[in-house]
Amino acid sequence: MGEIKLTGKIRILNCNRCKHEWATRNKKDPKYCPKCKSPYWNKPRIRK
């Protein structure tokens, strides 16, 4: 899962795919990473 840090009312989120870090005030997790647009930003990569 993408790393989530709480700082008051602002959450800091990390994308597992591109390592982008951004802040949000929403309580819900975003649907995709704002930088790479990946919908799997909070899921670890599974390599075969």
C-alpha cells in the first residue's frame, strides 16, 4: 500500500510506482497518482 502519513488534517501520500509524494485533505484515497496517472499507486508491484 502507498505510504500515508498524517499531519493534522493533511495526509501525505506516496505512489509505489513513480515514488511521487503529494498532500491531500480528502479522507478518501485518490483513484490515481496525479503524476503518473496509475490507478495502482497504492498497490505493490508483483513481478513474476
